[in-house]
Amino acid sequence: MNPATFLKNSDRIVTGEGFKKVIPGLDINSLRLTTGGILAADSGNPMRASLETSFEGVQLASSQTSLGTLTFVVPEDYDESRNKLRIRFLANSAGDTNTPTIDAAIYRKRAAASLSADLDPTISGAVNTNTAKAGWVEINADSLSLQAGDAVTVVFTTSAHTTDALNVYGLEVVYAACLVYFDPTDRSFS
């Protein structure tokens, strides 16, 4: 392989063998209130909170079910032929009484198209009730016909948890990626 010509020759890369990649820059700080406001350390829900000594995250009080929203653009290297995207939360219950799940409604805006209805991704498993150990739960947005460049808004809700708060330590969006832009015609400037 000649390093001087590698990038130029990347237009010959065949898609369909996607590898797992994280969308950089999306994390727990990317969550917003359903009104679009930023999360603050006050009595709002969800809110920024000290979940443990020296660790800040997002907490959703008991009896609240609106976890917030996340808006992002599907990366141009999203492998549309693999069509795999997951939104993952590192979370636990603040007590051992409730085992809430995290659900989502996904709305897609595409160039030259109307806003989609809820694409209805697959709900996560229950959040870990071990108050000392968080676990990963994920929203499965595979096979929703997302395309590179789609703008996506995700509205997160939880099942009922009337006794214990829900703690969220981390958030990541993972997807099947190509090495280059999925659409070969978008791979270079004209």
C-alpha cells in the first residue's frame, strides 16, 4: 500500500462489511429537556446530579418518565447496507424496588422528505437495580432504514419507577461504519 495514494484510492472501498464505531461528541451532556433546554442541577427532571462521590451524571426522579431528547445527524460513514445503530446508557436504579426500562421514539428528517412518524426502535432491557453497579442498556435502532446524513431526534422515556430514581452515568451512540463516506459520490470535493 502506498500511503500517498491511499486516501485517493479509498473511493474503491466496497461497503457492507461495517465495523462498530461510536459517534464522537455525543455523550450524557448531549441530553436535553423535552423543551430543548439544557439539564441543570435543580429540581427539574431530568437533572444533573452527583450520583456518587466524585461522579456527576443525570438523574430522573421517581415517578418521572421523561428522560429527555437527543438530536444528531447520522454520520456520512454510516453503513446503510448493514443498517445498525444503537443508543446505549450506562445506568442503574437508585434503589432496589423499581426496575425501569428505557424506551425511545425516533423521528427522522431527510433532505427533500417530510418528517417521519415514530420509527419505533426496540426497547431496552431493565435497568440494573444493584445500586453499586451500573449496567449497559440499549435502544436498538437497527433496520430502521436510516441513511447517512439523516437528522434524527430521539425522545427517551422510561417505564414507571415510583419509588427509586434512575441514574444515568454515560451515554453513547454506536453504529456500523464504513471506512469512508457511504455514498461514493460524496467522498470528494468537486
